Amino acid sequence: MSQENSGQTNLEQQLDNVLNEYNSNNKISDIYSSDVSSYLNMPRDQIEALSKEDRFTAAIQLSQYTIYLQRLINRERARLSWCNAIINSVGAAHWEEHSDFLKFEIKIAKLAREHTTIERAMKIRNHAQIRIDELDGVAQLIKHLSDMIMRSTYVS
């Protein structure tokens, strides 16, 4: 087996591993800790009834959780970049096989149907983008709640 074919097989195996990971573990609800979940589901009057120290603790835990979510977002962005590099690299090797008059998106879609490496990379890229969008929204909401709770420790 040539070195190029061996590298291609290794790349396809890496892509399969990432796809399997997405299929087995892609629920945001699975990543909440019990403390974070309790603060997220706590009604406003219960939050206001907490002592200053407990609100401060809650705000810090929520803020730390947004840092964790940001690390997950960064990991997905790295996967997105990795997939784009694969799509560009493999696509460039076969670019001339299709008409120059095709739109870029159509040409890539045709290449994906013909080359499983591109197809897998595109699936991972789509999963990663969805996860980034989902996590980013959740992280912003949790950060906002953390900021509101922190401000409430100064008021009372």
C-alpha cells in the first residue's frame, strides 16, 4: 500500500471516529452539571431568596461553566477548520474533473458524492457548525444569568 493510500485510510478512520462521537454524544443537556442545572431552573424568587454568599457562589459556578462551554466551542471551531482543510485539500486534487462553469457549492457537492473523505468531512463540518451555534447561544444565556446574579449581590 502506498504512503498516500495509507494516509488516506488513516484520515478516513479519523473522520469515522469523529462522526461516531457525534452520533453517540451530541446532546447539550448531557453536559450540564447538577449545580448548573439547578441554578438554570431556579425561579427568580428562589434566586433572590439566596444569601449573598450563595448568589455569589452561583454566579461564579455559572461563569466557570461558560468557560467550559467556550472550550467546547473552540474545540468545534478547530474541527470546523480541520474539515475545511480536508475538503479544500482533497477537493483541489480533483477540482479539474468537473466543469469550470459549475457553482462552487455544486462542484463541492458533486465531489462529496464521488469521494467519501469529502463527504465525511462535510458531515462533520455540519455537525460542528450546529454544535457551535447551539453551544454559543447557551453560553451567552448562562453568562447573562451569571452577570445578573452577580449584580444582585451588590444590591442587597
